[in-house]
Amino acid sequence: MDPTTVAVVAGIAVVVLLAAVVMGNKRRSAKLEERFGPEYTHTVDTYGDKRKAEAELAAREKRVEKLSIRALQPDERDRFSQRWQTAQARFVDEPARAVTDASALVKEALMARGYPMGDFEQRAADISVDHPAVVSNYRAAREIAQKNESGNATTEDLRQAMVHYRALFQDLLQTTQEKELAR
């Protein structure tokens, strides 16, 4: 082969390779965006860079794969559900205490499922892998709970916290089959 032909073939090979890399990156982005939903957007906004955000989401998946996350047994689910009903009923007379109880109950359910109880941001990141649609509720509820601790939460704020905690709590109690049926 003459040098011109070799150069053309090499150039074509480089273009094909680059196109394959670009397509692979687009597929990876689409897969992560579909998997994480609103959490994908939150993470991109937080990091300010799509590539860094996607690396973070992929790292979360790998981290959570190593954890021993499990579904709750039916008797555990029943006990948690009953305790939630008690916390929710308490809201009428003691809204601040109900939010504190709901926060503690969510933590207990997370621990029972096998999520580590490190700092909040790591816990939210771990939760986002299996519960991407409701992790934003967890963040919002925590923010209100912190306002509550400092005495700055209104009754409406506390009601919203209960709604947010309930969304995550219900998702935590669902079995894998129930989640698939809900989709």
C-alpha cells in the first residue's frame, strides 16, 4: 500500500473509533439519566459538570453493589407500618414530635434494609441508587427537620416533612415485585 492509502485508512479508523466513543458516552449518559431520573439532574446541577456528575453516579452504583441491601421481611414491614401510623396520628397533637419520630423511623428502616448510617449526604447518595425518585423527598424532609430542631418550622413545613418522609418510607417498605408492578 502506498503511504496515501495508509493515511486515509488510518484517518477513517480514527474517525470510526471516535464515533464509537461518542456513541458509547451518549448511551452511558442516557442509561444513567433513565436510571436516576431527577437525581441525575440534581447531581449534574450539584457538580456543574456532566462528566463529573456521571462519574459520581457510576461510583454510587458500584458502592451500593458492595452493600448488603435487603428487602424487609413481612413481619418487619408490618411493624414499621404500624409505627408509621402511630407517628402520623401523633401529628395532630404534636406535629414537631411526629416529624422527629418519622425521621427516626426512616433511619431505622434504612438500617434494617442494610444502608450504612454515615453522614447524611453519603446516606442520600446511597439511597439514590435504589430510590432515585424519592431521594429528593428525603433531602427536603431533612431540611425541614433541621428547621424544626431550631424552632423555625411552621406547621405547614412540618406537614410537608411528613409527606416527604412518607414517600421515602413507603418506597423503602415496598418489595422489588411491588416496585416493578408500580412501574
